[in-house]
Amino acid sequence: MTSAKTSPQSEIIPRLYMKLVPLQIVMVIIGGVNAIIDNAFAGNLIGSQAMAITGLFSPVPNLLGGINALIFGGAQVLCGKYLGKKMAERTRSIFTLDMIVMVMISAILLFVCEVFSLNIAAALGANEAMAPQLAAYIQGFAIGLPFNCFGTQFTAFLQLEHEEKRSYAAIVTMFAANAFLNWLFVAVFSMGLFGLGLSTSIGNVFFCVIQGVYYLGKKAVIRFSRESIIWSDIKDILIYGLPGAVSQFCIFLRGVILNGIIQHYVGPDGLAAYSAVYSFGCVYWSVPAGVSSAVMVLGSVCAGEEDKTGLKLLMRTFLTKGALLALLAALIESALFYPFTNIFFHDPLSPVYMMSLAGFALFPMFSPISTLIAGFSNYYHCLSHEKIVRTISVCDGIVGVCLFAILLVPRFGMIGIWAGQVLGSVFNILLIVVYAWIYNRKPPITLERMMCFDDDFGVSEDNRIDITIHSMDEVISLSEQVWEFCKKHGISDRRQNCSSLCTEELAGNIIRHGFMDGKRHSIDIRVSYVNEDIVICFKDDGVPFNPEEASRLFDLQGAQVHSTDDAFHNIGLHLVSRISRSMTYQNTFGLNILTIVV
């Protein structure tokens, strides 16, 4: 007989992590692709002066990202933790507060950008000749700000609802609309930089509406509910969102500072080159940010469950598959430095062309190290190690890069900007290693030491077993292991038998009825001894099925089901619901998560 694997080698977490990564990458790349589209039309239809102007604007999306991150970053982590604690109703309070706050913030942003566009242009460093054009771009761009804010929030929450396809459709539509309208407004109607900004705004309308429609229906688990509001949750949202906001704000300041350094030491050609390369910055950063953001999304749920084994496997997957993906992306991006440059400039002998060429070749080289920085920062954020998270945000966002730029640009010109990115990343990875060393009082030579678990985090290894099974052949072995675990902890014979029977019945039902699509599936079962109770948690990636509802339906129907197979299925669930002290179910990221207490 095949034995179940009593080990932490879950297949669900690596599969789910790699499933989350693409949308995380796309979320980061949104602003970058829109910038590339705008800059390509600006450089080819308006002129290099327009490129310099949009370059001055380039830090602004980071500031907006910081405002968004303050709200949805905190909301996303809290929703993950509450789902991990099986408190799905609490997520509605978070979502509702998120929407209310974003209404107020987006209204303020729209007002400020439309009324004070010239002042903003001057603050970004535009001279008298550039300021009116930059102000026009800001006014066109600002029209879509509310839609961008809400669209970003919807994308984050739709992941938890397993509705990624809707987000992909919204993003593709947004890009297509932006490209078409740029051509229409700039090439046909000659609307200049205002037309560029307006195109992005209308694209954001599509982005928001396509996703937001989902929340008008009844299918959404996380939805707007005034009755669910807990106003004190606003404080928690801001606390958990602060590190991401600080990081984005530091990147905004970094952009402003680097623009000033470039203007002073290099001139307009340097600004145009920086604008071209930086418009691809979100593309370069998308893979590192995507694989590290998936750590936060999935890690917040594991942290809510206090699942130390799951977190270890998550970080192991991140360091192998995620980091490798980021390295491959960096090598490909660096190899494409010629075609990327030619998107914006066409004279190989011009200074701006040569500066851009060097930037496109060197800029991607910082991203593999930045992947590690962001991944561990997001992981520490899930575990509430806020001091190191805030320190990383400031150092990675502004201190390291600007320090090296100040030292290198006066001597090496634009090469100093590109090299400063790489050296700043090295500085920050050393910061993380030092933190782990201080926390453990030992050199962080193992992954567990780098993870910095608190002593009271999770159930100890002596009081839990983790089992992964794939087929009915392993179910009997599973029930035997649960029986032995209960016996080891002095559980009474009756509760031993109940625990073993519940595990066997539920695992068998999941395989019989949830694994019928011909794909490879598995069940992760964790059995824990907590406060003299046996807690059994099942996670599977099969067909969504709520056994709580099925058991209630059995009671209501008096076992009047339509077939022998259905009767057997429901009788088994009814039996489990009777002999277990509690049963809770939720579907998160498309996973069935069932927890029973015996």
C-alpha cells in the first residue's frame, strides 16, 4: 500500500505561488506599459522635448502608487490574515472601509491635479517653457485618477476571489484603449501632451469598470457591506499599508532627486535618456515585484494560520522558482538594449541615444538582488517585523541609490545613475543579512534563521503532523497516522476513533468528488494538538465544495437525495458534522480550506 507523505512538501503552495505570480507581475507592469505607450507616441509624434517633459512626470506614478499601497497594501495583508484565521466576515469590513477611503482620496487627488497642475509642474522641476505642457499632461492624466485608484483595489481583491481572468481582460482592454486613443488624440486631432494624458485616463475607466462590475453581483465573498464596518479597522489598514506607502514615497523622492542630479550634471539629453529607460523601469521591476508580491499575498494567509511549515515552503519556492524567474527576465531585458533604445531614438550618433543604450543594458542588472530584498521585506511584513520593513523601505527606496548617484554622476555621468541602482541593491541585501544575524544572535546560514520566527509562532513540530496525499490508496494510511498521533498525545479512545474517521471520510470525499477533472491534484492535511483539542485542516485544489452547506442540506432534506452515490456522499459529511465539535469552510485563491475540531 502507498504511504502518505508525512512531510512539509506540499505541492499546493508551490502551484498556488506560481499561479499568483503572473497577475502580480501584470499589476506592476500596468503603469510601465502605459508609460511606454505614452513615451513612444511622445518621442515619435511630438519630439524629444516631450520625452524630457514626461520624464519629469515619471516620479508621480510612484507617489500615486504609494497612496494606493497605503490603503490596498494594508487591506490585502489584513484580508489574507483574516482569511487565514477563518474570519471571512471581517474581510467585508476591510473591503468596505477600503472603498470609502479611496472615494475621499481619489476626489482630493483629482481636485489638486486639475486646479494646481502648474504648481505641480514647477515642483517637479519644469522650467517656464516646459511647465505649461507638463501641466496639460497632468490635467489629462488626472481625469482617470479615481478609476485608476479603484481599479488597482479591485485587482488586489479579485485575486482572493479567484477572479484573475477578469483582471487580465481589464488590463488588456486598458492597454489597447490607451494605444488607440494616443494615436487618435495625438496623430489625428493634434491634442499634444493633454491628449497623451487623456488617453491613459480613458484606459483607466475601462480598467476599473470591467473589474468593478463583479462586485455588483451576489457572487462576491468579499463585498461592500455597511453592516460589517468596524471603524477601528482603518487604523490597522494604515499600519499594515504604511511600509508599502513609505517605499513608494521614497521612490517618488528618489525620482525627483535623480532628475535634479541629471539636470545639473548631464542636461536635457540625460533627462530624455532617463525618461526612456525609466519608462521601462516598471517592466524591469515587474518580475521582481511580481514574485515578491506573491510572497505577501500568500504569506499573509499562512501567517494568519500560523503555518510555519507553509511559510518555509513558500520562501523556498520564492528563492528557487521566483528568484530564477527574475534572473532570467533580467538577462533577457539586458540583451534587448538595442531594440528598446530604438523605440524612442533613431540617431546612433546622438548623445541621448548612447546614454539610453547604456541604461537599457545596465539597468536590469539590479533587479535580481532587488528581488531578494523585496521578497524578504514582504515576508517580514506578513510576520509584523515592522522596524526592518520600514528601514528597508527607506534604504531601498532612496538612501542607497541616491547616495551612490551623488558620488558617481559628477564623475561618470549617466553611467553613475545606472551603476547606482546596482550598488544600492547590494547595500540593502547586506542590511537584511545583518538584521537576521542580530535577531537570531547567530549567522543566518540557514533559511529558517533568515525567516526570523518568534518563539511562540505556530504549533510546535511535536504537536502537529503535515501529510500530503493524492489518491484513495493513501487514505487508509492517512487515518492510521492520525490515530497514532492522537494516541501519542493521550487522546481518549473515542476521540482517537472520531479523529481518524473524520479524516478518512473527508479525504475520501474530496478525492472522489473533487478530483474528477483529470488534472493532478493533492490534499494537504495538517493535524494539530492545540489546547487539548485535535484540529484537522484540509486544503485541496479540487472542485469548490462547501461541506457545511451540504451537511445542512442533508438535514433539511431528511436524506432525500437523488442517487445512491449522493446519499453516500452526504451521509458521510453528515456523520462528520455530528461527531466533530466544529466545522468551518472557506474558499481562498480557489483552494477549498476545511477545518474541523474534534
